[in-house]
Amino acid sequence: MSQKRSTDLMTVTVLGAEAFIRPDGRAAIRLDTNELGPIAFEVDQQTIDTLRQKLANAETFLHQKHRPS
């Protein structure tokens, strides 16, 4: 994946999330969004690891944003 990403993306508000197993045995994550309703995407171990890393980065951004100057 490219490290350089466009910031001109559609953004949705996540209202809830759930992990589940599809009938064919593959793992997926469902996101309930305000703008699009429920959406889901399949995940494997590599995707889960990447999501963990990116969520940790986002959490760091949030902590920096709320840190008093």
C-alpha cells in the first residue's frame, strides 16, 4: 500500500461495529454508519493487524489533539 493517501475521501460517522463469520466461514467486520447505513468488509489476519496499527495511530492523533498547550 502506498503511504501517500488523498485526504479528499468520503468520510462516514461510525455508530457501531460488529465482527462476524460469514456463511462461507470468512471473517468480516460490519460498520453501522450514519451516512451509508451498514457496510461490511472481509478481513484476514494481515488486515486485522493493519487495522490495529492504524487505529493506534488514530488514537495517538486524538490524544495529541486533546493535550493542553
